[in-house]
Amino acid sequence: MAITDGFPALTADRRRPHPAAPPGPPRFRAMCVTGAVAAAVPEQRRFAGRTAQHWAVPEDASATVALVVSELVTNAVLHSGGSDVTGLILFDGVAVTVEIADSGRWLVRDADRSVTEDAGAESGRGLDLVRACTSRFTLHASAAGTKAVARISVREHGAHQ
């Protein structure tokens, strides 16, 4: 389920231009709620990438948004034990803020994940990757669930182009 605020339905061929703006309250926001299942990862990733592109976030920053969402939703699916994952994406004209929340409690894993699709792949580095490609990252765990908040600066990405 996707909820958007402040713009018409997303389409792949329409982009919304945005002028440079100082940081402030979110100018755009979008939300996607999925079950905490493996299929949520690509669904939330695609939603985040399309949303950032729709808001005319530069391509490299949009790709980073999609990557961060993918890593954080993967953690929620694998570790929370909750029934759902909520992705909230905010854009203030300067940076995109990603919030991924679940209603579960962090589960300690006794053994490495063993999934056929991941044969030979490294795991356990997702949060390090998120920290490396964001300007700010926080993780809030409580009895009510976990919320990860990451900020991706659009200006920093634009300077690398």
C-alpha cells in the first residue's frame, strides 16, 4: 500500500522539478506499508526509487535512496519478527530522509542466513553500508518496534556528478 502527499499518482515518465530550497519542513512525503516478508524488499526499494525520481532527485541520490531502503527493509524483515514494515520518504529540497519502521522486536540470529539466492554473498554489513552512504543515520529500538532514520544529502551527490 502506498500513500503519497502533495502530488498526483506516480508515473515512470513524469518528473516533478524542484527548485533548490533551504532545509526545512518536508516539501514532499510518501509512505509505503508492506508485510514484513521477503517480497517487501524489492517492493519498498522500487517505491523509494520511483518516488525520488518523481521528485526530480538527482539519479545518483535516487539510487542511494533505493539502496538505503533496501538495506533497512531487509533488516526489518530478517530481524524484527514484526508483521509489517512502513517506509516513509521525505524530501525538503536539500536531502531525502528515509524512515523505516517495524512493530517487532529485534531478534538475535543464532546462525548466518542461508538463502539460495544469497549463496556466496556477504551478509551482516547492511548497516555499515547505510552509514557509509548517508549524511546521518540513527536507529531507535524499543518495545514498540524499531525505527531507522537515514538522511541522504542531494547536494553532496550533485557535487560528485
